[in-house]
Amino acid sequence: MVKDTYRFQPFTQEPIRLMGEKGEWLGDFPLDLDEDSLKRLYRDMLAARMLDERYTILIRTGKTSFIAPAAGHEAAQVAIAHALRRGFDWLFPYYRDHGLALALGLPLRELFGQMLATRADPNKGRQMPEHPGSRALNLFTVASPIASHVPPAAGAAISMKLLRTGQVAVCTFGEGATSEGDWYAGINFAAVQGAPAVFICENNLYAISVDYSRQTHSPTIADKAHAFGIPGYLVDGMDVLASYYVVKGAIERARLGEGPSLVELRVYRYGPHSSADDDSRYRPKEEVEAWKKRDPIPRFRGFLEAQGLWNAEWEEDLKEEIRSELEQGLKEAEEAGPIPPEWMLDDVLAEKPWHLQRQEALLKEEL
Ligand SMILES: Cc1ncc(C[n+]2csc(CCOP(=O)(O)OP(=O)(O)O)c2C)c(N)n1
């Protein structure tokens, strides 16, 4: 059988697709995903969408202070989580990746704990919302400065190579990140060192209000891989199977010692950039509506239905199950209680120096 690694051509003019708009299979190879894996992909996409909707309610009810909507990114994010070895490989995500974190296995209690800054957040509420991380899952804590996680991902990949751990570092970002110096430095370093890394752009065509044509003159983000001498794959990121197989191939290629790849997953964000943005000021409603017609969830539903793996009753049960998991996770996160202010002085340095001890005493007096 042809290995995933060599199945796809890099630098195609058109995005790689494996499903038509109604979910019809377009691949020229036999699908090697079993029924459970296919159904799991669908469930994770549905859960990502429902989590996103729940986040909107959190912001509207004032329970959190910031969200970065990810509806439209589900196929790309869920595909990545399924393509890597969960808890073994490392993931360096960006702030829009809550669907990816969930599909990777981050407990809802922790995700909501992070969004609400309660004791359920393993990072003790020290990051703004949408910045989770997990030691247990090798999930590098999201960093706000765009592309600042790319050099650390390259560094981790280089250490994996030197230590022969067999792991791969997977790093995600938006197309806005590709205009940052850190992005070039990181990928270049990984490429020179032949490190096991996969760099994935969730290209949703806008960096807040800056559209693609003002971001770069490259026809595709994948084309930028030429500069590093690595393969660049352009993929329909609203096609979960294409996203899965291409990312998996790039991960296997990295694991075999053949160095990094750049994967561009073309997606669209249906919502505003964040809860602090009004997208109606820079893009027409018709454009958003046109992209929604290509929604990754009904498209994959069409695929499953054609395989006899979907029916309305199963979907209803799934939704009910996910809804109750979301409510349970949120309840546990809230019940954990708020982070005590004095925690902010813990873990800053291995030992608390005199000035932090003094500040701690002052804070206690104040409280
Ligand atoms: C170094 C840096 N500059 C600017 C910002 C402000 N900022 C936050 S998100 C964002 C847009 C990034 O867009 P993109 O990388 O395309 O990802 P998307 O949000 O579209 O998913 C900007 C400019 C930042 N966080 N860091």
C-alpha cells in the first residue's frame, strides 16, 4: 500500500480534497479508517461546534471575558487531533484551537476552568481565556503573541530528534502568523535540522480585518515551504478526510526522519475574530453565507450517510450526550471556585525571594 506520506503531491494549485460538497468520496485509494474512527471524527466535530456555541453563551452572560470563535475550523482541528499520537506527540496550538484541544482529550472541566479562571484550570488562571495547556497531553500552553510558539515547537522537534524519542511536534497557527519573523526563524531552523515537526496553517483568509491579499503576495501559504526546502501541502480544510490524511502523512514523514512539512488547511471562520471584533465592518455577509454552505459537518454527514453510518436518531443521541457532557464540565469548573489572588505569586521562581514574600504579605493584608 502507498504510504500516507507519499500519497499526496505537494504544491498543488488547487486544494487537495477527498470529499465532494455533498460528502461523496473522491479519493483514489481505499479508506483505511474503521467505522468507529469515522464516527468519532464526526462526534468530535459536532462537539467542537457545540463547545463553540457554549463559549458564545459564556461571553454573553458575562462568565468569561474573551472568546475566539472557531466555527468553520472543526474539520481541520479535529483531523489534526486524530492524525497525531495523542499524549505522545507534542502539540503547539494557537488561541482558536479549542475544538482541537477538546478532540485531543483535554477534559471539559479544564477547558471551562481555563475560560472562567477557576481552580479547575491547571495553569491557575494565569492566562487570558482561550489559552489552555496540559502537561498530561503534551499540549503546550497557548501564547498570545502571534507565532511566538513556532520557535519553541522547532526547538522541541530538534530535541526529539537528538534524543531519538520518536515523537513529532505539531504546530498550528493562522495565516497572519506567516508574516512574523518568528515564523520564518522557527520553520527554517527545523528544516535545516531535519527535525520531526509539522507546521499547520489554519488559513481562514482573515487576520482580524486584514484579508489574505493584504497579508501576503504568495498565491498560497503552502508555497512558502519552497523557501525552506520542505514540502508544502494545500488542503481543503473543510474536508475532514483530506485534512486527516494529509496531516497524518506529514506526521509519518517527520517520524520517519524526513524532516518537517508545511500544511495549509483552507478554512473560514463564521464568527468574528474574537468577542472584541465586529466582522461586519470588513467582510460582506454574503461571503460568510457562501462559506457556510460548504460547512464541514453536513458535508461529512453526507459521507457517513452514504456509508450507512449515520441516521437522525444517532445524531440526536450524540447531541444529547455532548450537551450533557458540556453542562457537567462547566458545572465542575464553576464548582471548583475562583482562583485565590495569592496564587499569582506561586511558581514564579523555584523559591520565593524576599520581595515576593513581602508582596505576598501586603496582598494578604489587603485581602
Ligand atoms: C505579535 C502580535 N501582533 C499582534 C497581535 C494581535 N493579534 C491577535 S490575533 C491577530 C490576528 C491573527 O490572525 P491569524 O494569524 O490569521 O489567525 P486567526 O485569528 O485568523 O485565526 C492579531 C494581529 C498579537 N497577538 N501578537
